[in-house]
Amino acid sequence: MPYIRKEKRPAVNKGGAVAGCVVRGFGLNNRGIRLRLLQGQARGNDGPVSGGFVILDEGDNMHSQTLEHLLHQVTDAAKVLAIIRQGHPGCVSVVNTNILVTEQD
């Protein structure tokens, strides 16, 4: 099993996130992805990011090339998942709150 570095900051589903902040992926399938949230995320909400967001960086992961054409555009979790599942039907969303952390200020 590959080593996954434990994050010091809580995942968005545990700590929440305010609108306008930048979150980044730390899972194997979303490593390095960076999003600017357009809607706040309440603590305790599992699953995909709610509302719109802008992908600032597609990261270095198995979906990077797939997500490249969404860079710097307002999108949402449903659109991202639909695009990912075209090539990987069994994948879960790379924008789930349990695999994203807020970036430090």
C-alpha cells in the first residue's frame, strides 16, 4: 500500500471552509488539485463540495489531464464527476470534502 502523508489540518468535512478560500487535494486521486470555493462548506457535510468553485490547479494525479480544460472556469462537483467518469466509471469525485484541506493563509 502506498504511503499517504497524514494532513495536519482537518479535512473540509471535519473543519468546514469559508467562501473564497483555497482548498487542495491530499488523496491519491486528487493530489495537488487546488480549488477556490465560491460557497462556504459547513463542518460535518460529507460528500462533494457544495456550490460552485474554480479549479486553480489540476494537480499531479491520474485525473490531471482530464481536468485541465476546466482550469480557471466556474464549475461544480457534478460536472467534474461526470468528466472523470467518462474515462474512469468507478471513480469517486476528486472534490469530495473528506479529501480536501484548506490551504494555510
